Amino acid sequence: MTLQWTAVASFLYVEIAVLIIFCLPFISPRRWQRIFRWNIWNCLSQYANKGFLAMMIILVVLFLDALREVRKYSSPDQTKDAKMHPNTFDHVHMKLFRSQRNLYISGFSLFLWLVLRRVTTLINQLASAEGTSTALQTQVENVNQAAKKYMEDNELLKQALKEAEGEGKGKTGDSEETKALETEVNNLTGQLQICTDALKKSESELDAMRKQTEGVSKEYDRLLLEHQKLQNQLDSGEKKDN
């Protein structure tokens, strides 16, 4: 194997190792997001897109070169010449085997490079969705507690208002106290309505974030399944080559 194809094969093994690490269940997406926010990645982020495109172009060129070699040594002319000259038969088949191997290596490297980029994006989206969902749940709990408190205060004030109306009929002071209680009840009722509206809004936002999180999780699982299938195909191809 030449130096360039040794480098591509090493790059393929690194991609597989990184994807396997991403599949580890005990490392949560939020922890990966913290790792992605390290200073070293922030320094390299400005070169990330250029590096991604450059590596993609290199892999595409190598893939096309390997495809050209496969077509070259699979042509009927090459097969006919090899049959006419038995000494070159093994040589042609060796070249064909190497070109097919290089085609598999470059093709899988190119595909996993795209998968790696997509998985990284999905991990960041999933971590952001989980953080937003946690914040919305906390907000909903706070609104629920405030709503319960206002409802309890409202009931107490209504009860006090009824007692005041029963005991203080005809008294000016009691009338003023009753009006004050009514005003406070109205204020608390308005605050309760505001809290109820905020609760409904938070619940709708939470449902939307849950749906988004489920979609991101399904896409992440689908990519992991495709990666596992490709890895199994690569392993079976290497076993056949051996």
C-alpha cells in the first residue's frame, strides 16, 4: 500500500474510532457540548469549514482516481490481454484487487467524513434542546407554584370577604375594608390569569421543544444505525480480502 492510501486508511480508522466514542451511552450530549466549547476548539473553529471542504475535496479526488483504476483493470481489453499472456494474468488481478480496496477505503472515508460532521451538528442541537427543555420545565414548575399560591390567597380573600359582608353590614369601616378586599381579590385574579397564560405558553413551548428533541434523537439514531451497517460491510469486505 502506497503512502497516500496508508494515510487514507489511517484516516478511516480514526473516523470509525471517533464515531464509536460518540456512540458511548454514558457520555451525554450536554457533556459533548461542553467539550466542543473548549478554548482549543474555539481557536480552530475559524478554520473548520475550510478544513472540512479541503479534506472532502481530497477524498473525492482519491475516490475518483480509485474508480478510474477499477474501470481500467475491469475493462474487457485488460481481461483479454491477461488471458492471452498468462504471465500478466496475476498482475492484472492484483492491480484490480488493489484498486477495489482503494475504492472501498476512499468511499467509506468520504461517507464517514460527512456522517461525522452531521453527528457533531446533531449532538450540539440535542444538547441545546435538552438545556432549553430543562429551563422550560423549571419555568413551568415555578409558574405552577405561583398559580397555586395565588389560588390559595384568592380563596382566603373570598372567604374573608364573605365573613366581612356577613358581619359588617351598615358599617362604613367594614364597607371600606370590603372594598379593599374586593380590590385585592381582583388584583390577585388578574395576576392569576397572567400566570395561567404564562403557564399555557410555557407548556406549548415545552411541547415544541420535546418534539424537536425527539426528531433530533431519531435522526441521530438513524445515522448511528447507518454507521453500524457500513462498519459491518467494511469488516466483511476486509475478511473477504484476507
